[in-house]
Amino acid sequence: MGWLAALSPGVRQYLVVTGNYWAFTLTDGALRMLVVLHFNALGYSPLEIALLFLFYEFFGVVTNLAGGWLGARIGLNKTMNIGLALQVVALSMLLVPAALLTVPWVMAAQALSGVAKDLNKMSAKGAIKLLVPDEAQSALYRWVALLTGSKNALKGVGFFMGGALLVALGFTGAVAVMALALALVWVASLLLLKRDLGRAKAKPKFKDIFSKSRAINVLSAARMCLFGARDVWFVVALPVFLAQSLGWSPWQTGGFMAAWVIGYGGVQALAPSISGRHPDGRAALLWASLLFLSPVGIALGLARGVDPAGLVIIGLLIFGGLFAVNSSLHSYLIVSFAGRDGVSLDVGFYYMANAMGRLLGTLLSGWVFQVAGQGSSGLAACLWLSAGLILATVLISTALPRQRRDRLT
């Protein structure tokens, strides 16, 4: 362990924050897959299963607003540890006897998991801002990209882990193992994470949860539309299309989507090498414009009768690569734009918009796909809506600051 002691305090804290985030992400991805596969085995439709996660997304909106304020008052170390503890509680809620594992109970557990996830993410992203000097923007982008990309890659690994644990241990055994492992991570975090990390010098009022920075407000609006554009076809429409129209088994569908998330995370981690090491609003505008072409191309291909399997697979890979760069760019820009004192307020507000986009996308994905007739026509309708939301992202991004000195105007 001598190499660990030789590292700077900032790097050691980064490793603790990242380790916490990784451990949480593994259980988060595994839990989602466990719930999907378990309730699928009970005979629930894909749309009904997706509805189980609505509280998860809704409470993400609430948590990011309140969590940013809480982090500024008590410190990001405490909000991160609270998030880990809540996830242990959420997992423990699923250890009740099978007869008590009702849909409302699972929705409540998912709601608590949603609170835990966004407390953890807000804390991790905010902490990075405080561990990198203001003048080291290239390093900041690399650290944020690594944290974000590794998180999404591990979420995909979590999908696989959830399926493997379910086969090996059953639903209850899998949940118990994850709860125990995360509890150990939580204890380690209590001992290792720096006290008062991210606590504001002045106690912010609750009204301060709403950002007063024009740059952050613009970026938050762009982020909401960006993630709504992803989830409006990815969350419900795509897996149902793969299962019903292409005849894929649940394992094929889950495995493909897990592999996609892992690849997506890998591209996110490499984003600084792709988009440049000092991006600003111009880069966000350019990459959002390129992303717009992807859902349009897939929707046009479906309308012209192109082989849907090959079209969707190739189109999703292109969409995922472009979306990963967009997401990583946004993640860097919010950390760059945020003020150092009370950083969690700005980061929390931004991720509230992110959660709002996911919530709207999840709702619209099931509704539009069903109303448009499901199958290729339903997926195409969701893709056109995705393109519209990306176009909104492009238009909003024209107002992003072009130079770092403008970041708080």
C-alpha cells in the first residue's frame, strides 16, 4: 500500500470518490436488470416493467434540487455517504418474502434507489471540481470524462452481473450479496472520505437551489432535451421493439443493451481525445448537430423498408458514440462553469434537469410507441421525437458561452 500513501491527497480523494461511484453503479445496474428479469418471469409486459422505474426517475429530479442545497450545507462527503446508505436500505427492502414483493413495494424501493443514485452522482461530480485547480482545465476534463465513462461502462457490467447473480443465487440471494458488499463500501467511505468536502463557506438558503448563472441555466436546458432525446426511444421503445418485432430473447436484448452501455462508457472516457481538451459552447453545438443526423437516418431507413435488425444495430452504435461525446462534453462544462464555493448547488441544479429529461423521455417512450402502433412505426415515431428534442438541444446550445471567461455571465 506504499504506492497509495505516496499519492497526493487530492488524487487519494479522487480514488475514494471514484471507488464509491463505481461500487454504487455496479449495484445500480445489477438491480435494474434483476427487477426487469424477475418481473418479466412473473408475466409483466415490458411497458409495465418500465413503469416500475418511474419513481426512480421522478425522485431523481427532487433529489438533485434538494441534494445540491444539502451538499453545500453539510458537505459532499456526507451526501455521498448518505447515498450509499440509502442504496443499502433500498436493496434490503427487496429481501422481504416473495408474497410481500408487490409492485407498490418495488416502486417504493426504486424511489429510494433513485434518491440514493442522484445523491451519489451529484456528490461525485461536485467533488471533482474541488480536487482539480481552476487553471488545470485539461486535467479537469480528463478526470470528469474518466469518472463519467467508467461509470457507464460499469453500469453495463452491472447488467451482466445482475443476470449472472440471478441465475446463480436467485433474486433474494443476489440482492443480499449486493446489499452486504455495498454496506462494506459504505463503512470504508465513512473512514476514508475527507470531512466537509464541498461545504459552502456561507450557509445557502433553500431558494439558492435555482441557479443564477445564465451559462448553467442554458446548459441545463440543453441537457434536459439531450437526455429526453435518448430515453424517448432507448428506455421502452427499443427493448420492446427488439423483443416483439425482431423476436430477440430477453437475454439477447439485455446482453446487447449492456454491451452498448459498456461501449458508450468507453467512448465517454475517451471524449477529451475526440472533442479536444479545452471545449466550450462551440464544441457542444457542433456535436449536438452531428447527433441530430443519427435518429433522422434511422427513422428514414425504417420508412423505406431497410432491414430493421441491421439498421437499428448500426444506427444505435452511431447514436451511442455521438451521444457519449455530447454527454461527456456537458459533464465537463457543468463542472467547469460551476463555482467552487457551494459547487453542489450548481451541479445539483444541472442534474435535476438531467433527471427531468430522463423522466420525460421514459414517459414519452412508452406512450408514443404504443399510440403509434408499436413495431417499426412506433419506433420511427419515437425516433422523430428524439430528433426534435436534439434539434431543441442544438438551438439552445447556440447560447452557450464560447470562452471560459464568460462562464458565469
